[in-house]
Amino acid sequence: MKNIVIFVVSDTLSEIGELLVKAGKSCFESSIREVRFHPFINDKKSIDYLLELAKKENGLVVYTFNSPELKSYMETEARCWSIPIYDVLGSLVETLRGITGEEPTHNFKPTPELDDHYFKKVEAIEFAVKYDDGKNTSHLDEADIILIGVSRTSKTPISIYLANNNFKVANIPLMPEVEPPKELFEISNKKIFGLILDPKHLVDIRTERLKAMGLTGTSNYGSNERVMMELEKAQQLFDKLGCMVIDVTSKAIEEIAAIILANIMRR
Amino acid sequence: MKNIVIFVVSDTLSEIGELLVKAGKSCFESSIREVRFHPFINDKKSIDYLLELAKKENGLVVYTFNSPELKSYMETEARCWSIPIYDVLGSLVETLRGITGEEPTHNFKPTPELDDHYFKKVEAIEFAVKYDDGKNTSHLDEADIILIGVSRTSKTPISIYLANNNFKVANIPLMPEVEPPKELFEISNKKIFGLILDPKHLVDIRTERLKAMGLTGTSNYGSNERVMMELEKAQQLFDKLGCMVIDVTSKAIEEIAAIILANIMRR
């Protein structure tokens, strides 16, 4: 079967399914045409509708259901229609059943335990929001990671992504007209990461942003000269701090975060 | 095998493994003692060390590796030591191999494509940070979801979680002394969610927070009377707006977000 459409279906969010399918898709790029996400599918009629689509479009249905009733309905109907399906939790549950010799107590609990790990994550997220965009520089030393860079180098989404992985992150914007906070020079440069971007790319991104804000032609924010000057000043600061510098051009947030974390963990 | 310890191992972050194991664990609570996370395992020595631990502690190793070399080393060694292992992507890749009749091109790509879906998520995260804690109320109508509630009702982490799932979220703190922004009355109340918390629980959380800030006894922020008064005033506003109200007591962020999204999607 070629030209496959993967339907990621769940009666809540389908986070695990989403991550799993994206990773799986990358191994079969030439055969998979598209991935579609269908969270909050809460009744049999919606399942019927999705299966009908899947039948028409060379569909593979990748699913997680909290409701045992909907899960078994999906499985029975898909078998009837000969539609291939994949249960996201199925093979892990089978493995655990084999190892423990136990029957699973219920299908699956999508909500985490309110344990230390959970509260640390919440704390990290609150920290990242509080320390976004240089809003806060007091107690900067409490941060595990500090990101610095000129406007539009993805500081905010990288901070939030790292916070979701339990790291406390602060980010500070660099502008030639503003002195960087003195606290930066008082903490270990091993925590600091300078972000740069290809100048041409940065000009494009800023021009798009100005357009979106209805501000074309009224600002030098998106000009070549301005961007080059900002990046040079930023590089001077990175040199002075002796921090690691990451070129974020054409990299996904996840990729940049992985570089940062690999670096932090190695120490 | 009882009293199992699950080792979640990866040469990058182990996000998929983490989510999958947490869900799987909830089906076998009585047999699984602990879950430990080991991201950024980048050499054979570290794998040896982990396998030694796993052998001692009734371990199941749940793994994803980008590096084919480390992946195959892990599998060979674990077999040697008779340690049970589970490849997070293995069974989906097998399913896709069966359907497509193709060999997977490589092991797996952990980074997402820089497509529309990706940029929408980044935009949603930037929006949530910009519209956190009432910092911004202009263009509030651009939000998909607006959370309102008194201090310490988890507005920020819920907003970020929803943003990670591509929803634009604003959150606005309620204080009896401050008039709620008039923009709240100009947008559909179907987008607005009022958050409440059991008063006793809220008193405890605030008392802890004051302690953490070294401010015990200096504020009425954590007093019974203050908390009751704030919650009453908040309820009055919720009634006036006619918005949905969610009691967040003892609920995980994921659970609260699922309630909100189920409600939004149903419309």
C-alpha cells in the first residue's frame, strides 16, 4: 500500500500518538502522504465517519481511547471494513502483561500523578514565563539555562520547550541600544547559550513580522544593515561572555533544545 | 516478575518514551515500583552501566535511539544479560513495514518538519507567553481560549499546555481590588473558562508560597477570609459572564486542559 494517510485518533488529546506517528512517518516518507489528527472523538458516529474516510483514502488508523467501549467499537468496525489499525499503547501493554503475568487494570490513565516530578515541571514552566524576554533578571542564578539573542531567534519557544522538560530557563533579548543585564557576567557562562541566525533569514523573518503587524516601510527593524549590526553586537557579547553559540537557522525547536541539553548534560 | 523498575533510555530526550511509559504504568500499578528517565545516553559505557543497574533491579528498559550503532549495541547486550527491553518505535515501524512493503529508511528522526503545523505551535506558544497573567488585553478576541481565576489556580501551566497543542490562550488574574478588563465582556463567553479551587486547598498552596518567599505572617494573601472573599468575587464575575467554571482541585494540568478542549471541540 502506497500513498497512505495516517489518522491519529483519540477520545482525548492524542499527544503520544502524535509524537509516535511523526517519528514513524520519518522512516517511510515516500509511502506516507499525510497525517491527520482527530482528538476528542467521543462517539460511535464520529468513529464511523473517520473509518469511512480511512477506507476511501488508504488510511491507517493510529488510536488511543480511554473509553473501553469506544476502543472496542473502533477495533471491531475497522476489522469489518479491513482497515489497518495500530493501538498506540497495545504493544507496551502486551510486553508488560508478559513480564508481570498480570492483566492490565484498565485501559489507560491519561493524567499524570501529582508527584514531585509533576510539580517540578509546573514550577519550571512558571519560571520560564516569568523570566521570558528579560522581564526578570533578579535571581537569574536560579536558572539552569539562560538564552540570549537578538529579536526573532526563537528564545521563547525554546525556553518553553526546555521548561516542559523540567529545566528552569530564562531568556534575555539583546538590543544594541540596551546594555545587557550585569547579572549575566556574574553567573557561570556554562549556563548561557547565545543564539544566532543567518542574517538573510533573519531579515526575511522580520519583514514577514512587520507585514503581519501592518508596519511595512516604517521601521529599520527588518533592514539588512540593522540586522547585521545587531548580530555583530550580539557576537561581541558572546565572545566577552565566552558562552556557547548556536546557529538556529532552519533548525526546529526540538533540535536546538537537544543541542543545549546534550551540552548541559555532558558537564 | 514483580517490583519492576522501568528505565526510559534515549540518546536524545525521551519524550515519547516518557509519555508512553507513564500511560503504560497506570495499567500495572501494583507490579511497577518506579520509572527512571535517562536521556542523552550517548556512549556504550553508559549503556553498560544502565544495563547493570537494570539487571540488579528487575529492570525493563524502554528505549529510543537515533544512533543505529547504540541501538543495536543496547539490543545485543540486553539479550546477553537476559534483560527485557521494549523499543518505543519498534511495533509501529513493523506495522508500517507490513503495510507499505518497504524497508524503513533510517531509525527515526526526532525533529519535526518545519511545516505549517510547526509554525502554528510556535505562534501559539508566543501568544500564551505574551498574554500571560493579564499582561495584554488588546486583541483578546484573537485568543481561542481565555482562562480567568484568582492567584494560584494554575492559569499559566494550563495556558502553556494548551499552547503546546496549538491553541492560542490568554489568561487573566482576578483580584477583588482590580476591575476585570472590559474586553472580557466583548468576546464570546464560550471561549472563557473560570477556574476555581477548594478554599482550604488554596489557603494551603498560598501559605506554602509565602513560606517559599520568606513572607510568613506579613500578608493576608494566604488567610481564610481573604481567600473566601476572592473566590466569591470571582464566582460573581463567572455568573455575570455566564462562562464555564472548572474546579481544578487535585486535577493535573492535562486533565483540566482535556476538560476545556472537550468543551471547545463539542461546539
